[in-house]
Amino acid sequence: MKCTTQPPGPIDEIEKMEECPFLVAYTHGGVAERIESTPEAITAFICSHGLDGDITITDPMDRLVLDTFGLYINCCPDQDFLKGDLLPVLIPAQIEAERKAFGMSAMDL
């Protein structure tokens, strides 16, 4: 899947990440779960479900927020949100999830 930004539209002005009350997270099996639209909630979902398979997270209008390849971000159209808000919370949690699952992380190599 090619990672592209969503086409601009009138909804984009009123529904930025910080204004969206919830997101919809889909696990590898296609099960949908409603999660808060905070970096901490997104991180918790990725780290608790990412080892079981890939994840897709959308906004309530079913527009892509991000998808993963296991624990790792594959595509996130909003690079400002990714770099400024999500990665500072996600990276330490990913390292801890790796340590718990495998006894080490890529940082130990």
C-alpha cells in the first residue's frame, strides 16, 4: 500500500487529530475497537496488539490515521503528528514491548 495524504476537504478543517474525540483501531483479524485519539492510547493499542499482527487506525470518517507492520509504523499521512506527538511516546514503549516479547530489543544489537 502506498502511503499518501488524504485529499483536502471541508471536514479536514474541523477534524484535526487533537479535535477528533476517538479513533477506530482494527487488528489483524479485522476486529474494530474504539480508542482515544491521544498518543498514549494509540501507543498502548499498538504495543498490546502489534505482536499479533498488523494494525490499521482510522478516524471516525474511516480516513487513515496510520497503519503498522507489527509494532512498527508503516504509513502515517500526518507526519507532523507522527514526529512531534506519537514517536516520542511510541519508541520507548516499542523498546519495552520488544524486551518483554523477545528478551532484547533492536537497541541491544
